[in-house]
Amino acid sequence: MHESSAPSLRPRRLRLTVGAAIVLALVVLSGAVGLGLLRGQAAPSESVSLPADADDAGSSSGEIYVHVLGEVERPGLYILDLDSRLVDAVAAAGGTTDSADLAAINLARALTDGEQILVPTIGASPVASAGGAPADGLVDLNAADQAALETLPRIGSALAERIIAWREENGRFQSVDDLLAVPGIGEKLLEGIRDAVRV
């Protein structure tokens, strides 16, 4: 009897084990399908928003470069949105100094790519189109572009670039003597241009 009952128990155990495995597999498969459906529902909202954001950020036509000079806290080159106004450029440069003549500029003006913005000093002489050479003939160290600086005696392109670089890194010149901090400008060179520049 023992021999006949043993074989009948084994197949029953085997059937239970196989049945349990099938049920378990179905439960796992259902869970995987359910998760897949949930992920499938979440994916469209991500795929719609991410490419749009990436397109705006990476679009070359969606941004402009402007060079801000003069009476601002941090003169320099800034990348702004395509529809920016002059007020946005001034804000990007840290705002204006106390000496800025806001009546001389139109803060609501739309900007264009590649333009140079000069925020003048209150009471400053009108600036000529040369980019920093005022009507009185003195070159404003805080507003002059490279071409205007190169009009100074013994100031070539390399020194003009260094003056602009120093101004962009350190802020506006507080006095003409601050030129001594620019690499390549010593006492002798400063004396030669002192009467031709102002701050």
C-alpha cells in the first residue's frame, strides 16, 4: 500500500507546484502590464513638454548677444532672449550705477543681435558714433570701445583689448590712475594719455 500511495502523492504535489507557478507568473505578468500602461500614460506629457523646452533653449534664433558698457555695475557681453528690451540688458549687467543718465536712453527699446549698449554718465558730453569718443575729444575709459581706445597715443589693439578686459572683469574705472592696474600700462604711458582720457 505504501508503494501505491507514494506515486499518487508525487503527481499531486507536482500539479500544485506547476499551478502555483502559473498563477504567480500571471500575477507578475499582470503587474508588468499594469506598470507598462501607467508608464505609457505618463510618457506623452513628458515627451510633449521636454522637446518644446529644449527647442527654445537650444534655438539659435531664440537668443541675442549684446555688449553693455558705461554706467552699469557689470559691463560685459550678455546673452538675452530674442524679444528682450534695453531694460533687460541693463538688469543683466547688474543694474545702473548712481551716475547713470537714464533720461538719455530708452529702456523700453527692443534690442537687436550684436548691438553695443552704452549707459552714459549724467552730464556727459554727447558720444559720437565712433563708440566712446565724446565731443570734447576726451575718451571715456568706462564707455570707449576698442576703436576709440586705439586713438590714444601708444595704445594699440592689444592694450585696448586689455583695458576693455580689465573693465569687464573689475567694473568701471574710478579714476584715470586705475589704468595702472591694466597689464602693460606703466607710469610713463599713463602720463602720455592722461590728458586725453576721463572717467
